[in-house]
Amino acid sequence: MTRPTKYKEEYAEQARKLCLLGYTDSDLADFFGVAESTIDNWKLKHNEFMGSIKDGKDIADSEVAEALYNRAMGYSHKEERIIGDKVIETEKHYPPDTAACFIWLKNRQRHKWRDKQEIESTGNLTIKVVRFGDNNTE
């Protein structure tokens, strides 16, 4: 005999909104008061729940990717400034950010931009095995 599920239809939309905010499956489990394995089971048993989570995560990830891309490339936007009693429209510019460029390239072209450490060793290595009770002390 199995326990009745805690799942409710409205959880699909709640999960989508939470994933838009960056929630992980572990965060969803905490929010709904269940184990992460329960979230996995709900995704398998309820297509709308799985779809909502995927949609929310995909949208959030694409927005972050776009923001990272803009930061890496540099961008401008219009802004209004109030000086005295006048509203002046200006354009604010953000130059390219090298850290954002590196993150982008490291993730998009791993084979070219990964953090790679090569260690070369030269010389001889001698390993001596001494057995307990062996009186040979060469």
C-alpha cells in the first residue's frame, strides 16, 4: 500500500515561477516540503510539472546567458537624469568586461579556453618497500 501523493496540479505553475527565480530541484524540494527524490518522481509522473520546470529553467538560463553576453561585449542603454527641474535623456555605456568574456569563452569553447594545468616531471623516483620484520636494511 502506497502513501497518497502530496502533488497538486497548481504545483506545476508554482515550480515554473520558482525556476524563473533560479530555483534548483533541491530548492523546489525544500519549498514543497518533500525529498528531492519526490521532485524526480513528480517529474516522471506529471508531464505538466516536468514541462513547467523545464520551461522556467530554460527561460532563466537564456536571460542570464543574454546578460552575460551583453556584459562580455559591452552595451549601452538610455536613461533619464533629473537635473534641477529638467529631465535629460542620456545614453549610458558599459564597456566590455574581460571576466565575463572569459566565462563565456570558457563555457562555449572549453577545448580552447579551459583552465588547464600541465605538470611535467623529470628525474628518477625510487620506491623502497620495507616489510615489517624484515631485517634487510640495504
